Amino acid sequence: MPNRISSIALSSLIIAGVTGTPTTSQQAPSSKFVITKGKDTVGIELFFRDAATLSSEIHLATGLRWQITASLRPDSSVDHLEATRLTRQGVSTGVTVDFGDTLVSATIMGPGGSEHAEATTHAKAAPFLAISFALVEQLVQVSHLGNGKSAKWTVARLGAGDTATLTVSRFHPDSALVSTTDVELRLALSKQGEILGGRYVGQEWTFERRRVP
């Protein structure tokens, strides 16, 4: 049986969780992405962004939850990121990543201990999580692409725990494509470069930006 839950019910669960437990940033979310598959809501991402910080809290209908806080440089690229992945069973895994000019340094902390890894990069580096459209939006905006242009990034994949090459392509003023090894995201963009919605190809998920009341 697929996990089915209405947007209203999932929002109620999130509000209850946020009320009982502080979020990573302590900032009230300004926007959210609602993720659906057919008529079913499969997840919601609440997020806040200012000039120095991007914070996100993702809740999936499966019970999986992510909390992400990224520190931004003046050019809006990510300097440091902290993320926590919490399963329905309460198993927590923490990730911290530092992004240098030619080096990505990460520490993963879980029930079995911690592990540190480093990777050299020959392209710009950034964090990536396929279900965090707030992070995807930040990546599209910091690429500063004109129509018909593309940019390659080395991304630290938070879900997979590895690095990969990712391409951001801007075909039209109102659309973009983000693709990596096994992920393809087709995005509809506003004039300000915000993600209005889109489709996660392969998963057959759609996502839509909505304001938080």
C-alpha cells in the first residue's frame, strides 16, 4: 500500500512537530513546497532564506524528516551546511559539510559513530538533496545563467553520502533543468528566479511553491 496522506493532514502533523520541537534555524518559514504524486501528498518542505542563511525542514508521508541549515557567502553560494536525517523509527544521522574553493569536507555522525571524508573538486561545489527544492532553487539562482546557458557543479549528495557532477541548464526565461546521475528535475521559474513548481522525472512527483499563511 502506498503512503497516502492529505496535504491538510500532513500540514497539521508538521505544525504539531514544529510547535513541540524547535526547527534548525528558529526562523518562521516564509514559503513551502508541496510534493504530490497523483492526488496524494507525499511531502512538504518548509523553508526560510535571507542573505546569510537558508534553512529547510522536510517532512515526507513515509515518516522521514530532514532538517537543513546552510550558511551563505555574500555571492549566495554555500559555505557551510548542517543537516539531520530522522527516520520514523527515531534513528538520527547528522551531516556537516564545508565547501572550499577546491575541497569539500564532510563529517557524517550516526548511531555507529562518525566518519570524515574529503574530496577535491575541479568545479564549483554545492550541497544537493533531490527532495529539497529550496536547495535546488539556491543552486539555480547562484548559477546566474542566461537563456541557452548551462553550468556544471560538483555536488555533495546528502541522501547518498557521495559527490557527483550536476548540470543546471536554462532553456527559457521561465524554465530550467537540473540533472545528475539518477535525478532529473524540470523547473518552472518566476521572473525573480524562484521555483514556482516542477516535476521530478522518474518519481512522477510534482511540486508546487506556496506561501505560508
